[in-house]
Amino acid sequence: MLGLMKRNLDALSAPSGRVLEVGWINRAEQASFMWDDPRPFRRTDNQEPKHAKAVQNCPAVAEYEARHFVVTCPIDLNIALAKDKEGRLGVRDLDGQQSAVGSRQLSKMLTVNGPGQWRHPNRPLIQLLTPYYFIADEVCWMNQLPPYLTYRDAPWPGIVVGGRLPVHIWPRAMTWAFEWHDQSKPLQLKRGEPWFLLRFETNDPRRHIRLVEAEWTPELEQFSNGADAVTNYQRRTWSLFKVAARRRPEKLLRKVKRGRPSFAEEGDGSF
């Protein structure tokens, strides 16, 4: 038994190749098409450089941006903070009956955290649940970051709360957390715009990451159950990382195999 544990830990620690594959999984039970595939960050506003020393030609800038991946916003949303008759804080959809998101669906997706969970008494915290999971078969830490590589003409009235976790031993559903600083201003989200960024760390900083779509296997489901809801029972969940590493199967990442392109992709005009 001890030998098996050691082999699992050794396998996670031993890098293989210049590229590490990280699997992403969309576990939406419905409306899964609205969640775009996470993709490498690419600038769309670059112009042809007119000088050899232009920013576009800087290898340090290119290397830095190439190591980011972007997750786009799945919905159009225009909300403001509001209190109900009992004085409890919630959100109000400013688009009303013209809103693209139904009120029932929004209530399932959006949570307003209680004041005890805020970092500051005047900065409410909201969370939007996503169906994304990430998994790797080698040591890999994932950073969730604000979309700071893209300029926003109308800035959000607060900040995206980032996070860092080891996706090789801690697969969990991602959330988008937002700390609302200016309560007088609405939060406007637009479908397709950068929502948050991902950046990955490995034992070798020279290695690059390749995102691949992965399957939600029975083995992965059983393993992920070990991390589900542990915050309801324990404060310092990081103390469980060693337990997760010992109990982890040798392989969890299984890539999705796609068939022929759809008729829509082949452009036959059916749709």
C-alpha cells in the first residue's frame, strides 16, 4: 500500500515533455452551449508594428501573454444591489422583463454572500457558479485572475476575487467571485467578453500548457467527491492536500474524442 502511494506521488512530481496538458470539463446540466470553451489569450487589437522596438515585437511581452487563457462571460447581465423588505441584501435585474436571463435561472446561478464572509463591511461579495472543472495528471497549480489584459471602457464597480489551487489533486467547480466596491453603480456583464483569466504553474517554469477538453469519468467523480463541500466542515482545507495526493488514482485526465465536424461546421447551410 505504501509503495502504491509513493508511486502516485512520484508520478505527479516527474515532468514529461515540454508541454503539460490540462483538461477542462463543462459539467452544465442544461444550456451547456452557452459556456464557451476556455481558450488561449489572443490579442485582437494588435496592429502591424511600425518599429523594430514596438511592443508587439517584444519577446517578453509575447511570452507573458501567451501563458494566459481566457474564459468568456456566458450571459448578458445588468444588475444592481438592493435590499428586500426585511433589509437583506440582494441583487435587482435592471433590465426587468427585457433581461436575457430568467429570474429563476439567475437565482440558481448567483449568490450574495452574507456580511460575515465579506473582507470589508462596505464591500458586498457575490458569486456566479460555473460548470468548469480543471484536472491535470502532473503537478500543476492554476491561478484564476481578473481579465486585466483587456481594456474595459466602462470599468466594473469592484474587483474580481482571484484564487490559486492545485488542479492535479483538487478538482472543483469554478466560481466567479466579485467584490462590489461602489454600491451606487451597476454591474454590467456582456456575453462573449473576457470574464476571467487562467494562468498555470508547473515544477518547470519553462513548460507550456495545452488546454484539452476532458471527460468526466467515474474515477474523476469519485475523487472529486473528496473535495466537495469540505469548507462546510473544516477551515483550513489546504491541510487535506496531502490526503488528496495519497488517494489520487495514477491517471484522471482522459481527453474527449470528437467525431466528424457537424453540418453547421461544414457549412452546408442547414441552419
